[in-house]
Amino acid sequence: MESVWNRNRSRALLISIAIFSCGAITSIAVGQQSRATKRRPAAEPFATFHSLDRQLSVLGQQSAVLRETISSPQTVNRKAARPAWRRAAGQIAQTVARIENLALRLRRRYRGKPFGTRLFGRLQARAASVQSALKIIRSANNPAHAGNAASDVEKRVVALGLEYDAITDGYAALHCAPDEWTCCEPKQQEEAETPAACRWVCTKQAQRCRGFVGSRLARQK
């Protein structure tokens, strides 16, 4: 089992890096626009996006620790000893729970907007899927079983990151004029790799946004 994990370690590291940075574009964009414009504190959904960025970064780091824990030699001195990977999986579960709660917060915020509800509902479901896979690792009694379960967790973590990227991708390139609203429009079928993805645009009238609106840039004085 150890040899299998060693062969896949470089690929897994690249995946972790991708998950670690999948939300970085949004964080950078929020910071740039905050410096360039006067926006009300905690503008949504971008404040929650920023929190999701941080949790996804932590998730990438924790996933790497889990792989290292399973692939490293295990020392068990007594029958009742708790495998080290269970603790690592438990830490990941706490992070994923935070991501679930953040996705639920946005789902409730946009409950009157079908497209927003669908987007954040899918994100929440992806997080719940990771939690389900983690339960198998936490119940595994040997490295072989834990390793197989961790491969499934890794796939679901990647899917979670891609789901989040489908929502936030393109926001960094958005430059709205003062007094305009940020707007997530549904991407056309030929534009999107997933059936639910955002195309971020600027609009002067929030009611014209076919998806859901974000923050409004303050009028310059």
C-alpha cells in the first residue's frame, strides 16, 4: 500500500496545491477592490467567499497531512490504539463542516433566487459528500482500507474545489464603475464546464441580474 501512495504522491501534491489556491483569485480580487473603492464592510457574497477561501486553503493543507499520515509507517503498541489517520480525518471533518455552514449561509441568503439557491446548494452537497467519505477513513482499522478511502476523499475534495471555482471564477477580472452592482449571471451551456456556473458582470440595475446580485460599489465623492 505504501508503494502505491508513493507513486501517487506527486500527483496528489499537485491536486492539493490546486485546492489550496482555488479560492485565491477571489481573495485577491476582494482585496484589490476594497482598496480601490469604498465599499460597506462585510459586502456579500464576497465576505463569505473570503471565508471559504481560507477554509479551502486549510483543507488543502490537511489533505496533504492525511496522505502523509497514511503512507508513513504506523506504530501500534496495543490493540486499542487509535490509528493516527483518524485524528487527521477528524480535523478535516471540522474544516468541511465550516465550509458546509458557509455554503448554507449563502443558500439561505439567496433563497429567493433560484439560480443562487441551486449554486450554493450544490456547493453544500459537495461538502456533505466529503463528510460521508471521511466517515469511512475514521472507521478504518488498517492503512490499506484508510488509503482506499482517502483516495475517494481526495476526489470529492477536488470536486468541492471545482464547484467553488465555478461560482467565483472570473470575478478577479471584473471592474465595475461606481454605483454599479456586481452580478452573477448563469453561464450559457457552451461556456460552462458544469451545468451551474457564474459569469460575473456589472449592472446599473440590480433587477436586471438574471442570477443573483453581489455588492454595489459606492459612489465616489
